[in-house]
Amino acid sequence: MQQEQKQAAALKAAEYIRDNMILGLGTGSTAYYLIRRAGELVKEGMRLKAVATSRSSEKLAEEFGIPVTDINEVPRIDLTIDGVDEIDPDFEAVKGGGGALTREKITAYHSKQVIWIMDHRKQVLKLGAFPLPVEVLPFGWRLLSEKIQSLGYTPILRIENGQAYRTDNGNYILDIHSPSPAGYRKLSGLLRSYPGVVETGYFPAVCSRIIVADSAGVRVLEN
Ligand code: 5RP
């Protein structure tokens, strides 16, 4: 059911793709359906180029026949379509559950249009249940983590296959559990001032619309 909803949101978002667009491809299980659909559009004759927010999305895009270009080689990004981990009524979001937050934020920032796609479980009244992912340099991460802990937060080093998870940029992720769920914007600003913090998964409302699927269908909400 959840997968069907993710797919429904992705298919709706694909209706905003136009010929000759340079697309930003998000990362995650919802973005998967979008990439698959974009591949079909290419097969149907649409001329698309893509930049990917992660190596995994780049690989998927290539499998589905979408021409992928390095972000430094494109003159613009017309439309980025990506998933979220949590989103509030003001369209502020937490992303980075898949570890791609920094590339996702850079891609969104440089996009003319951003659409976030999701099943309805991602919608919350206040951000905070999903821990805030923070990409940090491996150098000094432990002292940085202790610093964050001394402020009353609980940072957990993300582990994968028994080892510290590495982002596509070669960095670590600290997942920060916050005692004050309303405060991700402020927390993000503070964390970004610390040496060694590359980026946080708090996203201001950079999207132009969100597409939410539930058992009743798909809703498009404009920002
Ligand atoms: C990856 C992300 C994803 O967009 C987010 O984790 C949502 O993933 P999914 O669509 O699998 O629920 O931010 O870094």
C-alpha cells in the first residue's frame, strides 16, 4: 500500500516533466518510481538530461536509459523531484534518511522548480520525530558529536554493515535526536556554524509544490 502510494505520487510528479528539461533526480524509494517513469519518457522520445543527487540514483537513471550529466556541466536545472522524510504544514522538511542530503540540498538550491513527492505518512504537524541527519567530516567527528551532546541532543553515528556509513562525499552522518521537536530550523543553523559540519537535513520550504498520496488518491499542494 505504501509503495503504491509512493508510486502514485511519483507518477503524478512526472506529469510536470517537459521535453528538453534538465532534471534533478532525487534519492530514495519514492524517487525510484520517478526515475523509472522518466526512463519511460525518454524511451517514448522525450529529450531529457539528468543530474543525480546520489550515486544510487545515477546508477538507476543509467539503467533506465536516462542520459546523466555531471552537475558541473549543466547550465541550469529545470526541475528537481525528490522525496522527504518528514514535512510540516509550512513545507519545511527533514531529508537525508538515505544519506544524500548534501547533494539533494545543492541540487534543490540550483533548481528552477522543486517538487517533493511522498506518501501521506511523511506529513507531520511538527518536525522532530525523524532524527535530523547531519553530514560531518570524519576528521574530528567524535569531538563534534560530544559537543552536540553537551547541548542536550543525542547524536548517533550512522552505521551500515557494522561500519560507519559513508556518504557519496566520503563523510559520516550523525543522526540527531532532538529533545525539542519544534526546533530543527534553529538547531540546523547552530550546527552549520560548527567546523566539520558539512550540511544538515533540515530543508527550508524550497519546493514549489508537494505531491502527497494516500488511500483516497493523490493531492497536489502548491507552496
Ligand atoms: C535521501 C532522502 C530521501 O528523499 C528520503 O529519505 C525519503 O526516502 P523514501 O522516499 O525512501 O521514503 O532524503 O537522502
